[in-house]
Amino acid sequence: HKLKAESTQAGICLGLSKAPPSPGGFDPPCFTLGMRSLLIVANACVALVGAADQTVSFYSKPIQLRPTEVHNKVDEPIELPPEIAKVYANKSIAVTAFDVDVVERLPAGSHGVGRERSVPLHEAYNHHYIAFIGSKDGLWRLYNDSTGVDPIGGKCVKADKELLGMKTDKVHRAGLSQFGGGSGAEFRNNPHNMPSPYVFVLQSPTHFASVLHLINTKHEAAFAPGRTSSPLLECPCTPQRHFDLAKGTIDGCAPRPPFRCSDELIAQRNAGCELELYVGGYRCCEHGVFLTDTVKHDVERGPLSTFYLKFAVTFREHDPAQDRELHPTTCCDATMGRTAGHEGEGVLGANVEYDVPQCPKGTPPEGCIHVTTSVAPIDLTHDDDPDELVELVYAVGHMHVGGMYMDLIDDLTGQVVCRATPTYGTSTQAGDEEGYLVGIQPCVWGSPPLNPPMRFKRSHPMRTVAYYNSTTAHTGVMSLWLMQAAKLPAAPAPSNGAAPPLVKGADSNTVSAAPTGAPDSASY
């Protein structure tokens, strides 16, 4: 495909400071923006929080882990602070932004006020998080249904047991709202500020529950001398795991999610796509497992650490006349096949992860780049009208250590819609941990000064191209797009009864009704 990076069509990545090179010294190609886009970036630094908005923070239940232990389950729901739970028990709120942290809560000081500390990734590695907000009944039902089950099916799961995680259509129908769903180590430099008038709508929110896929790396340095990042973040399969190739099981259970890679990865016999070749990744990273050889290391009697997921939401009362409700799209995952979205599982219709093999011996460092690509519809499940139009408002990538950059491309035009370029840490401070991927900035579209959202049919094919540094091998890497879209508002009926005019976009898949006062699609 011929790629076109046109500034007037690209989303604006907020926070465009130059990223440090990827591990191995690579500096990804620059994504050049035109003068119009530079002006938009300059103006995009305005605060997105309105005067009527308020921000409230709350914490998960305590998460206790021993060295190298994994936490990965739905935690018990908690009641939201009264600013939300009491005031809005029978109302709807509009969430305009959210933020997360992983903290230790320290003993109260001399004035009786407790303190907290952001925990760096080399002490507790955030593989990914999912947060749920909704009614008490809905969240307790979610919690009870998930007892003993990995959030995306890592334990033995009955065939009729619904997966949780990113299967967002069923979560939404249960009256719950989901945040995160794939973001991980980049969480402290990964803003989720939604441009007006786009919001997350929560109906009668009273409770909160979370899934934090957390690995205790706090004492792990003793087991892996000489590394700047913990090997545990790639979830190695330890000698204690039993693989039965004849039955296709790990410890007696079928791997979940099941292996279902793209044709490209299958043709390469990628080790992340076959049980016979599998040596590490999500399928060896279930709740309660230890990621080191427990014969050599007595981790079960190691010191216990306690962590919390801290979640903050910025919100106001929902205004149905003005607010445009956001929903997560089903696309995209670099392991995805063209029909994965039709199963209604989003990225869970794919393999979620894959391996980056080390480049052949003798390859010059600049040639050690692993590229994976896939194509999938932007936002299509089996319940959707493939011709329905949606507006793309927010897109952010998710990659693991070794990730260089990732492109989201309109597969019909070759247009680069968004580029995700990770940043890497340079210190020991939380949010800037040396050797770790610590940030990915989003592309955001909205009202001026931002570029307007692009409109696509739900069936519109989008291409993901992910680039990893392959000077060393990596297991269980991910290359996901986490995106938010909105349905088009209902167009007012013309007074003469005629159909609203259509504006033809860059291709036949972006034909849309032109709302009054909106820019025509030539500027999208």
C-alpha cells in the first residue's frame, strides 16, 4: 500500500515532545505535521475540563502479592464516593476524562493523614487494567459470574461461560461502563481526556470494580541480574507449567483465549500462535501463578506487598441535548483476521498477543525490525449494520517493551489515520522507569481547535502495521488500537420532507449526511 500522511486528515497527538529512541538505539521515522496541524497542536493545550466538571478519586480493594506473583481477576466491587453514588444514584453522569495509577498506601503521618506512593514498574508491573463503573447489582453479578475465571478466560472455562475483558457490547448491555481494556505500562503517560461534546455516559453509577493484571516485580532483581527491565513483564512459562500437546492443554486447561492468529503470523509459524512453540505470554500469566521457577526460588514465603489501583474520573451531570456518547470500537489488533470483529468480541476475536523472534545473526542493528500487519473492519459486530456511520474521536496504541511505533491506516485510501510512538523511561521514578515503555500519546479529533472526527462505515477496513525492535526476542507482545467512536446524531427532518443532502468523502465508504454547519468531508 502507498501510505499518505496528510496533516489535515491525521488526528492530533496531544503532547508531541520528541520521544526517546526505542531500545537498541532506533529512532522511528518522524510523522511530519503541516503548519495547520502545528497550529492546532499549539491550541490543543487548553484545558478540556469545564467549570462545572469535578474530579473524584477512589481505590480498588487491596491487592496482595508475593515476589513474581500475578494478580489478574475481577476484584470485589466497592461503593463510589458520595459525590457520585448519592448525588447521581438515579441520574446519569457524563465522564469527560479518567486517570489511573498503581499506588501503595502508607501509614498515617503525625497529623493522622494517610499518604500514598506511586509504585514504579520495576516494583509492580501493570500489564493491563480494566475498570467497570455501574450499578451495585450489575457489578456484583459481574463479580460473582467471574469467580474462579480469568478475565479473558485464562483458567478452564465452560463453553457457555462468557468472556469478560474487552467484550464490550455485553458489558454495555448489562448497564456497566468499561474503561481501559488494554492499556498497561504506559498508563501514567497515556491521557484519556475526551474532547467536547464527546463523553462516556454512566447511568445511575453507584459502584466500581476493576481488573488489574499486575505482576510483583518488587524483589525480582535478585533473580535477573543485569537487566534494566524485568523479564517477568513477558510472562515466561515456568518449568512448573505442564503442556500436553496431545490434548492441547496447559495444566489440564485449553489455552484461553484460544490460539487464532492472522494468516500472516500463522504462515510464519509465530511462536505466540501455537501451543507446541509457546514459551511465554498471557496464557502463562493467570491469576495466582508465580513467574519464576519455584523449585529454585522459595517465593511463596517471600515478603507480601500490598498495592491499589487508583482511579480518578472527571465528570458532570449528563446533558442529553448536548453530549455525544462514546463507545469502544471492535478494531484493532495486529493479530486480527478480517472477520474477527464479526464475532462481537473486539480484539478477543483475535490472538491478542504474538512473539517477536530475534533477527538473524549478523543482521545490522538498523535491520532488526519485526513488522506485523492486519486488516479488520473498524467497528463491526454481528449485530451491527455494516453501512452505519460512526465518527472516530479517540485512538491510542498499546505496545510492549521493544515497540517502535504502530500505524493505523485507512486500507482503502492508504491514509495514515494515527501513528502511535511509545516513549521509554530514563530514570528510576514512577512514570519514567529506565528500560520500560512508559507512555503512548493518543490521537484526538473533535471540535475546533482539533481536526473534526473522520466518519467511516462500520465495515470500513482499517490496516494496523506494528514495528518492533528485534535485536532481542520478545514473548507475548501486543499491538492493539484502543479507540472510541460515536454514532452520528439524528439529522433533523427537512421542512419540505426531502432527504438530507449527502456529502461524498474520499471513498464510497465515507459517504455521510452533512449536518448543518459541519465542515464538508473534503476536510476530514
